[in-house]
Amino acid sequence: MTEGVRSRTAFVGRTAELAELHRRAALEQLVTVVGPGGGGKTRLVTEALPGMPAAVVGVVELAGCAPEDDLWSVVLDACGIRDDPALSPPDRFAHRVGDRGAVLVLDNCEHVREAAARRVVELTGACPGLRVVATSRVSLGVPGETTLAVDGLPDDEAAVLFLDRARRAQPALPDGDEADARVRRIVRALDGLPLAVELAAARARGLPLAAIEAGMTDRLSFVAARSGVGRDARHHSLQACLAWSTTLLGGRARAALAALAVVEGRCTLEAAVAVIGPSPAGQDGTDAVTVLEELVDHSLIRFLPEEGTYLVLETVRAHARDAVPDEARRAGARLTRWVADLAATARPALERADLDVLARLDRDAAAVRTVLAHACTPEPGRGDRGLEVAAGVVADLAFWWSLRGRCREALEAAARLAEAFMDAGRGPGPRLRWAHAFHAVYAGDLVGGLGLAAALAEDAGATDDVRARALILLGMAQAFDDPAAAAPAVEAAVELARGAGDRWGEVEALQVLAYTHLWRGDHAAAVACADAALPALGELGHHQLRAWDAAIRAEDSRLRGDVDATRHHGRAGWTLAVTVGEPVSATGALAPVVRMLCRTGDHAEGARLTTRHAAFLDEHPGLGTTEILELCRAHTAVWSSPATAGDLLTALVGGAEQGGLSLVAAEAGALAAVAALAAGDPVRALAAADRARTRARTAGALDVSLAAGLARCVALHRATGEAGVVGEVGAGDVLAEAHDVLAAAHTAGYAPLVVDALDVVAALALDAGRVKDAARLHAAAAHARDRRGYVPSPLTRPLVDAVGRVVLADDGLARSRAEGATLELDDAVAYARRARGARGRPSSGWDSLTPTERDVVALAAQGLRNQAIADQLLIGTGTVRTHLRRIFTKLDLTSRAELAALAVRRGL
């Protein structure tokens, strides 16, 4: 009933009703067009759509829904609104529609009256500007509802309708008074019901008007006699017309109509041919396509040319099913087999995100829904076979639902099937359990979905490919919180998928594993994982997985500071993901591009891309994408106006913590420290930096840990001596911490962080009176920025300016500046290390300990073993042992017990 499939036949009559519908829709929130089946309610509303008082956001066809359905999936789907795992369906609808004026049509509400009424109350409550136009045989009973009754057409209009349709079927239809009188008698006998009139008119192709009149009169008398007194005469006339129309069909066509009535909605030619089936031996051998054409000619089914689909109207469906019940049951079995074959054939293409196959499945969504809706209904002689077939369909089509943003619908189907299996005395199979877990996670039920995945991963009876996919779900979720802990599960998934020949699982697992390495600072391992996935990825050609490959390479390039590679890979990944409408990989590809644009001073372009991406996410929401989008906004805000970004970052940190996104919370916290410094609040900046560094270390995010550590150094430098700064932090300690960050960033290959650390060390060296060192490091950092296209970061910009004012004004430092300007990044780090050693801290005693060594002391005093200390500080166990040997030497200690006692005295 959408604009794209409006009938091409002329709309006859109903002028007053049309005007009244427009008038009421402009004034009332709910207008229900009520009337008998076949009375033209749907056609009236269809014709009214162009003149509605506001844009029509969707036309919801409820004929295929069951009374127990909550209707939200079909409402959102009809409106083109994808699921949002962060929002309930009413909130998602309200977010998309908002307070603006809009019209929503709910068609065929009578059999789901209570559910439809509940949805109307929720919809109009959430969207004050929404107008709902419903069609139903009875009113919905919602407070404030106004009804518009539609009865049969007046004789004059009904006669015009009959003649219009009859002359389409038979252009040689006779004219004259006798013919007109006969037509009036026919339409009067049919109570002017448009559907009945059209069915009767369609018979003019092969019957004279007299035969049509006689046939209708005989059938009306028969139906009236069988129905008794008191029944609605309009119901009699429609049923009589349907019975007469189907009686005139051959046996093959009657069986075909009953078969097509099984599909609860539109279907393609392929589905129609399959459900009709071959002609039984000994019967009319007419092929299915010819039968379809006959049914269309007789107006018993509708062909929608814009979509290339067929539709049996609900009134005809009910009659046809009841007329040949045995054929309807056989057709249901044929449809089930056809949908199962369709799903099994589509599965390999879905694992490649084949756009043609996605569109193909979209056209037969009603057939899929029909099979799944009836799979849980017991049928004699079928046993559990229907459940098994439906379970296979749900598993095979998992990526269709996810790529189309309809995971909630798939989750409902999987949950119903799982319950039906339990009711049958046995649990669901592994593939259905995986689909159940997969859709639960992507519909936003992380606890439920990951619980299902964890149980499946431990199930020795599950095949290796299914266990691998369960482990991927677990590892992916854990990677955002603890990449190191997630790695073993994902590594196991790689091996299981490879062993099972599951190319999709192999690529997905390797890409998740690549991210765990990236976040822990191991670029080589991350790129090695991405490269290892390329052969399988080349076979699949999967747009979404190709987008993830590009996103991984963009993030690796960003961390290493390669501007051109970041932009190239990130933009390519974003384009691939948007092509298939996949929000998570699109966001993963965009984020490094926005960060790098900020680093190069083009934060305005970063903001523009973020705004464009926000529009995409508004239509294509995804798990965790809102927080990453806000993080992109936070970066552009901090780089453009850091002093004003505090409120945005506070909200983002809180939201990410609540959502369990530790990495996002840590990165936002590090930015919050920068914003607080820009706002002149070093104490708040120090607190934010400390919290961010702790989160990052706990999550295993090395780059964020170092960025927060560098912000901490600047905050300590500016906050020392201010109220609220706990403990005695000397300038030497701050400089030592900055050197530690510089060394760690250099080891990890984080060029942008290395440049920032050089600027911080230069500023601290200047404050310590080491002006030549400051001049050399200042010039070296400027040279590195110029070579790479960077600008000073919001954290270091004030320091760069302050150091520059001193060293550039002193002609005596010209040689130092020139020497620094010749240093490449590795040489600059080496010089900083030598300069630190030449004027370092004491060789023994508490003050001789570096900040990292003091962290080791604190953790060892808590009773942690070497491995636990290494995990906390993101260093190796060998490094921990080296630190402990140096600590014992510097402090003249011989045991951990002595070390713990000293830590207590020091207040650690």
C-alpha cells in the first residue's frame, strides 16, 4: 500500500469520504477507517496518501501478523527504521520521527486489535506530531479515536466501477439501457462492495452480463440459505461473490489460489511458483505461471509491477484457505521447503555481503516470516521437522537480518523456536543457539547473548565452526574492556574456524585479534593478523569485512602517525561499509581519520565528516557506534576549542562507563584532562588523567595510557604546590615520568605521541634551567611535526609557545636550535635519553626511583606476583624482574618483605 505500489486502476467515487479523511487526519491523532471486508478501506487510504497533512513515514501491513505479536518489528521495518541496540522500539521510532508532523498508516488491524491499540497509544504518546490512520473492520477502542465508516458504494458509483473494470477485461462489452440496468442489478446485489464488484466485473472477459447476473443471484440465494438470518448482508454478498468467482475457476486454479493464500504478504514469482507446485498427475497440467495470470485476470490476486510481486488480499486469503484446506496444508509444506532452500543457497552469498542476494531476500521477506511464524504450530504427522527446518532458516539468514538492521525481529524468531524446542522435550541445536546469541548481542542484550555464546563455546557437541563463532562473539565483547584477556578466546576461534573451513569465521576472528594487538601496542602482530586474513577475505569479497580490514590498517597508520595511509585506508573502509549499510565497521574506519585530521590541524574537516557520519548512523545505528561518534566529536572539540569541551567529555566518560566501554571511557578521560588544563584547572586535569591512565592500564590500551600519562605530567607540572595535589611531587619526578612516556611511545612506534612527549620534556627541561636541551628538543619536535604534517596538540600547544618565546629570543641558542632541527625522531629520542642520563636523579635512595619503579614497589607491596605486575603496567615479566633488581640495589634491600615495609612507611 506504499506509494510505490499504488494501484494503476482508476479510483472511482468516494469523493466525500476522501475529503473527510483528509479533514480528520489534519485534526485528530487517530482516525480509523472502519467497514466490512472488501469495502475498499485500504484503497481509500491509499488514494488519500498524497493529500495527507504531513509526510507519510510508513504504511504497515498487519495482515500477516498474529494476535500475540507485539508488532514493533513490522512497524519499524515498514517505516524503514533499523533497530538501535541502545534504544527500545518506541524510543527508536520517536528518535527518527520526533515532534515533526508525520502520518503512519496501520492497515488491517481487526485481527490484532489489542496489540495495534497498544502501539497507537505508545506511538502518539512518544510523538505528539504523529497522526495515525488505521483500517479495520472494528474500531480500535483507543481514547480520542475518531472513526470514518466506509460502506458499499452508491449504485451510480458502483456501476461506474463495474463498467470500468469490465471494459478493461472485455473492451467489446455492450452499451445501452438494458446493459446499464443489468449492471445496476448486479452491483446492488453485491451491496456495492468494491472488491465484490471488481471480482464480478473480471468475469466479463468470458461471460455475458446476463450470465454474471444469473450466477451471482444463484450464489447469493445459496449463501443466504446456508448462513441463516441475522448475518451481515454485506458479508453474504462478498462471500457469495468469492464463492462464485472461485467456482468458475478450474481445479488447478482453485488449488493455486488456496496455495498462494498461505503466504502472509507479498511474494515473488519464484515463491508463487514454488508454493503452487507442479500439477498433480491426472489433473489439468497448466503451468504455475499461466495459472497466476488467470488469477490476476480474475482480480483474485494482485500483481504489483513496481516490485514484481504478487499479493492475495486478506479477504480473499481467508476464503481461499477455507475453501481448499488440504491444499493449504500441502502448500505450507512446499513453502517451507522452498524457503529452506532459498536460505541455504543464500548463506554463502550473505557471508560475502552480496547486495543482490540481500535485495532478493528482501522481496520474499513475507514468505520467510510466514514459515517462521507457523513453524512453532504443531501439525499432525510433521513432528519436529518443521522446527528443524525453521532453525536452519534462522541460522542461514542471520547476516541478512543483521545487515538490514533487523536483529530484533530475528531475535524474536530465534527465541520462539528455542522455546518450542524446549516444549518438545529437547534443546535447540548449536546453529540456532549461535544465531540466538548473535542476534541477542547485536540487538543490545549483551548479558543474555554473551551468556548463550559462553555456553555454546564450551559445548563439545557443537561443530568447530559454530564454537568458533561463539568465541568470536565473546572475544569481540571482551576486547573493548580487556584486549589482553580477550586474545586467547579469539586465537582459539581462529584455529577452530580454519580447521572447519569457515572462511568468514577465520577472517572475523583474525580481525578481532588484530584489534587486541593494536590496542596493546603491537603493530607488527596486528598487521600480521590482518595480512593473514587476506587470502580468505579475497575469496569472500565481503564488503563489511573488507571495511574492517581497511579500518584496522587506518588505526595502525594513525598510531604510527602516517597521515596519508590513515586517510586512504579510513576513507576506503568507510565507503565499503556504507555501501552495505553496516554502521559498526563504518564507524571503526572513520574514527582514525577524524583523529588524524585533528592531528594535522584540519579539525574542521574532521567535524564535517563526523556530522556526515552522524546522519548515516541516524538511519543505521549500531552497537557502540554512538559512543565512538561522540568520541570523534570530542576530539574535534578539544582540538578546536579545548577549554569549552569539558561538559561534552564528562557526559561521554559517564556514558561509556555505564555502557561497559572501558577503552572509550579511558580515551575520553585523557581528553578531559587536556580540556581541564585549557580551562585553567590543573588539579581537575590531574584527577582526570589519573583516572584515565588507570582505566587504560586496566583495559590494556597502551596508547591511551601513554596519552593520559603525558597529560598527567603537564598537570603535575602546573599543579605542584596547589591545594588538592596529594604528596610531594618534585620537578625531577615529573621530568622522569615524561621521559618514561617518551621512551614507551618510541618503543611502541607511536610517532604523534613521541612528538608530544618531546615537547613536554623540552618544557620541563627549560623549567629546570637546561635551556640548551630545551632548545634542541623544541627544534627537533618542530622538525618532526613539519616532516609529518602535524600541528602542536591541544596539550602541548601552550608549552610549545612558551618554550619558543624563550629559545627563539636567545641568539646564543641558535646553534642548539639548528642542531635540534637536524635530528630525526629516533635521534631526538636518543638525545633526550642521553640528556636525561647526564643530569639524572640520585643513584640511590627513594628519590633515585623512577615513576615506573615506584609503581612496581606499590604493586609488589600489595602482594602481586611478577606476572600480575606486568599485566597492570603493560610491560613484560622480564622487565618487572629488572625493575625489582634495580629497586633492591638502589634501596639496599634484600627481600619483598623489606620492600613492603618501606612502602607502608612511604604511604603507598
